[in-house]
Amino acid sequence: MSNKCYAAIDIGSNAVRLLIKKEKEDENLISKRLSKVMLLRVPLRLGFDVFSLGEVSEIKLVKLRRLMKAFRQLMKIYEVTDYRACATSAMRDAKNGKSVIKKILKDTGINIEVIDGQEEAHMIYNNHIECMEDRTGNYIYVDVGGGSTEINLLTNGELVQSLSYNIGTVRILSGAVKDETWAQMKDDLTRLTADFQGINIIGSGGNINKLYRLAEKKDKKKMRMPIASLQGLYDELKPLTPEQRMNEFSLKADRADVIVPAAEIFLTIANIVKAEYIHVPVIGLADGIIDSLYSKQLSKE
């Protein structure tokens, strides 16, 4: 019997991703695991519509529909046996979100679920906790997206609390983050971490992965960088225009603008919790979606 193949579609505020993983068995044919077959990222940037206009524009709707048709064909080619399509912050906020999802379903057969910030945070966290070799200690797990930031407090591998805030890179660039939302996040984190010592950050999202790669001072073995390295990189990037960042740091256009607000969010949180470093595993929501599909399948067997 052929091994199962899983797909995740992550419709974010900055980019839309299709991740496909296939089940493989190890030599003793007992334990199974997944290997990545394909990852496709398209910078559709829905958040720039939603956070300034309040809805997905007709132009972006047409592009999203075409993209979902393409993803549908790719899933057929790779013989995907199960998939889940999740939309996050931009689609949560879009006034026409429900009608967009209906049109996509009718035209492509792909059913998009809008997940809330808590579920998004849990899915990312659950995927990461299995990847951690050292589960001891106190961590703030931070996923910075285009529309929102998901935060999990972990102590010795156990989840203490999940939080979600409408603070994201595209939302910041659109001038759509309220002062009280920043204040709420700062107050919550200060109160939540008051009784925990030695907290460090586990970061996820495309921006922190890129910042990690750009940082000169980092611990490659432990996949982490000191907060001081992130601060230094931020100080270099901040004064530059997006075009200058593209030239000097070899950044793509859809990364060059959002990377600075992403660094600001991570540095703000690091300052509140007094973190010394950020651990940067290369995983995200799409991995979490596939992990949950796979776990569900294993529980049936």
C-alpha cells in the first residue's frame, strides 16, 4: 500500500504557502515519519488590502482563486490523501471573508477554514514541542505573522498559556495596530512572566528565520542567536529603505519591508521578558497543520 501524503495550505496576511509531506517508514517498518516533498510560497499580501480597506479586493480575490486552483492541481499531481487549508489574521478581519471563502470553494473545491489566534498558536506550538531536544526551562514561543502575533508560555515543555494579539508586520506597515493592543500585550507578558526566571524566546515565522540567517553572531549548533545580535541587525536595517535592504542584504521585495517591524516585535517581547537569546527552528503553521492531520490518522490506525 502506498504511503499517505499530506498537504497544508496556509493563507497568511503576507504570503500563502502550500506544504506537502509524505509518510515514510524506517528500516524496521514500525515507526513512521514525514518527509517534505514540496514547499511553495507566494507573496499574495492579502493583509495590505484588509488592514487598509477592510476587505479583500477583487484583484486579490482573482489571484487567490487562481492560486487555489493551482494548489489543487499540485495536490493531485503529488497524490495528496488529506489536506487542510487554514486562513489566519487577514481573513479573520476581512468584511467579505465569508463570501471569498464561498467563491473559492465553489470554483476550486478547496474548503478554507478561518482559524482563530488561539488555534493558530496551539498548532504551531504542538509542532515545535516535538522538535525540541531540551524541553527543560522557561520559554516564550513567539510566532510573528503579517496580521497577528501568537505567543505561548512554556515551562519544562508544558504549555502554561496561549495568547494572540492583532500585532503583525503588515498590520504595522498599514498603520492598523492600536496603541492599546501594544499596551495589552506588554501588560499581559509582564504579569504572566513575573514568576518565571531565565525566560528565552523560541521564534517562528519567515522573518525571524531570515534574521537568523543574516545574523553574524549566532550559535548554529543550537540554532539560536543572542538578542544583542538581533538588536544590531535591526539597527542596521531600520534606517534603510526597502530598496536599500534588498540590495545590501539580498532580500526579496516582500521581505524587505516586513522584516523591520518583525524585528521590532521580537525585540519588544525580548525586552519585556528579559530574554538573552532567540531559538530559531525552521517551522511554521503549515508544519503544524500537517502534524495535526498525521496525528489524527495515526490515532485511527
